[in-house]
Amino acid sequence: MTHILVIDDDPAVTSILRRGLSYEGYTVVIAADGSAGFAAAREVPPDLVVLDIMMPGISGLEVLRRLRAADAALPVLLLTARDTPAEQVEGLETGADDYMIKPFSFDVLLAHVRALLRRRDVEQPTVLSYANLKLDPLRHAVHRGERPVILTSLEFKLLHEFLRHAEQVLPKDLLLDRVWDYDFGGNGNIVEVYVKQLRQKLESKGERRLLHTVRGVGYVLRQEDS
């Protein structure tokens, strides 16, 4: 059975998620703070984590950093009571795959969970390459030349989409539809955040830029003369 770890200090939230997710057939483990949550993840690696940001002791973002260090591909859904863009961007840049704002509808959260798990389960056995960039879907591995590039599951899926359509301009709306799987509220800013993260990781050793912005349209993976 799919194992979901819920880390949240609000008993009302954990009660709803335990009942609802268990009813849907998932195995649910509850942790009431960051330390207990990280310990639970080390004891039995989860298939997905639902993680609250605001908790006593170790914050949700620090737990996220530790989870990412242990498993770059683990799907993580953040819960936050604050809906400012800065909070959302910080969570995504720290490594979250998705976020929801409290209070939330359980049915909507369930749709997000299923979407994240579908991404994890999709197998793409063909190795894709462009210039000195290579992506192996089966091993969830990316290399820039000989250098390994560590990506989150959502960053990986976004790069996969660019590699499948190298040298084609991909509009933001198209990327939202293909990469995020569900209605993200038409928020094209989420694409900008992830493209920025991809660039930072692909160019961290001074490599030439491959992922370019086409102003007013979208993005394209291509080699350009410097």
C-alpha cells in the first residue's frame, strides 16, 4: 500500500487527513512535530509527505531540507496557513513539489496527492539528451556533462518536458497543463520559479545557458551563440 507521512502539529488537521486518506486506501503515519516526522521518514521511507510549515521546534522548511538531502525524488506537499507569494516561493525553492493553503478542502488535497503520486509512478525508460545534458527517467538521474545534477521530482518532470521538445518554444500554459497535471489556478509564476531553479542547478558550475526565456511566450531549450 502507498505510505503517506503527515507531519503537522494541529490535531484537527491530522485527524481529518488520517481518516480521509485511510478511507482512500493509503497507509497513513502521523507525526506531531518536525523531529518526530523526520525520524518517522528515516524509519520507514514514505511514498509521499504532507508537511506543515509552521510547527514548534524544527520548522517545516528545515524538515523539508533534510528530507530532500535524503531523497531528492520524494514528493512533498506543503501546508501553510499564510498565503503570501513570498511564503509560497520560499517553500517551492526549498524543494517542495506542491503546496496548499489552510483551511483546505479534503477533496482538493486528495486530488493534489493523487497527482503527485501519478508523477512518481510514471515510467519513462528512454534516456533523453541535448547538447551535454542527459536525463535518465528510469534511474531518475540528470547529468550536465560528467556532473550529476540533483533535482526534485517536479523539477525533473519539467526538464523532461523540455528535453522531449528541445528547440521548441513551450508556453507557460502548456507547461502548467503537462507538468502540474491539475488546475493550479492559472498561476504562471509557478513556472517562472521552477525555471529559475532549473537554471541555477544546470549552470551551477558556470555552464552555458540552455534554458531560455522567450518574452511574452514561454521557454525553450536550445543552444545559442554566446
